[in-house]
Amino acid sequence: MNLSSADTAPNLAPVITIDGPTASGKGTIAQRVADHLGWHALDSGALYRLTALAVQRSGANLDDESQAAALARQLDVRFESGAVLFQAEDVTHAIRQESIGNLASQVAAWPTVRAALLARQRDFRLAPGLVADGRDMGTVVFPDAPLKIFLDAAVDVRAQRRYKQLNDKGISANLDDLLSDLRDRDARDRGRVHAPLVAAHDAVTIDSSHLGVDQVVQQVLALWSARGPA
């Protein structure tokens, strides 16, 4: 899907938001729920990771907020068949590197970057519906979403999951370093002034520490089904 597309009026498409900290599994859950419902999916974190990648590749000062915002506004990106294309290059795996994730957490704290990406995220709200995951989907981007999920898990569980995920991809990782990085990211995400990571007042919190992916997906689908006809 091209980010600039807006074929359907936003108020015609329902949205399920899934927010939560890094490595809580929200991306996997969002995609599974979207596939089940036949809806679109938005991995908002990918947009911040792409901005971080653009900053890194541009050679810009990593502390230059205005430059990062300018790059965010000009992102040449497409999502196609599960792949993330940046300037026609498949960067699906490149944006998942830990260095990019850490830089993305930094640039995501800047209000001008968040403002630059806000409209682009809302462009994904197309019929028949959207499942959007991130950190402020239910609080800032889609505050009128009829179902909001806050997906959490203990930080040590999240570190173990990320460690296994990286190892499965053949990427070397140190569990202690991952745990430290996650704690640092949590602190940045929860403590930032603009759009901090927090559950929306009307969100349903699901702790996935001891739940499998299928169990969480079924909980989300059951919550949606319980709403009845829109």
C-alpha cells in the first residue's frame, strides 16, 4: 500500500489500535488480527525506524531534530507483500537492527518528527478497517478507535523474546545487552513529553507475559466480536 493513498473517508473505516512497549509482540498480533478480519495493518514503528534509517544514511547530525523531521516528511516508502521498500530498496531487515531501533526511539521523542508522520499514519485508515500498532495509536493517532488494546509484558520476558527472534534470524545478540536496551527504550518512551507510551483511558490492557500469540489474537478478536454490529 502506498502511504499517500486515501481512497476512503477516514470516518468510514473502523480501527483497532494495539499499543505497547518494545518487543511486547504487538506487531505480530496486529498483523494476525488484520489477516483474520481481512483488514489493513499499520506498523507505525516501521515509519520511525525508516526515519532513523534515513537519518543514519544521510550522514546528518543524529541530534538534529529539524533534519530528522525533514527526512520524515520526504520518506519515499512503500509497504508491499510484507516487505518495506525505501527508495525502491527492500529494507525490511535493515530497519530491524538494534542500532536502528535505538535511534528510532530517540527520533520518536521529537515532536516535529511525530507531527511529520501523523498524517501519513492516518492515511492508512481505509475500508474495510485498520489494525494499527505502535505506542500512541489509541491516544494520539486514532483517539476515536472503537477498540483500543494496550499489550504489555514483563521486560525480562520481552528481552527473551527479542533474543530468540534475533537468534532465529542468525543475528548474534547478548541477552543482558538486550535487557538493558529495552529498559532504556521503555524509559524514553514512557518519559517523553510528547505522546508518551501510556494506555489510553478506554484501552483494554492485556499482559502477554504468559500467553502465546494465538491466545492474545483470540482475546482481541473476542473483544471486537463482543462489540456487536457497528
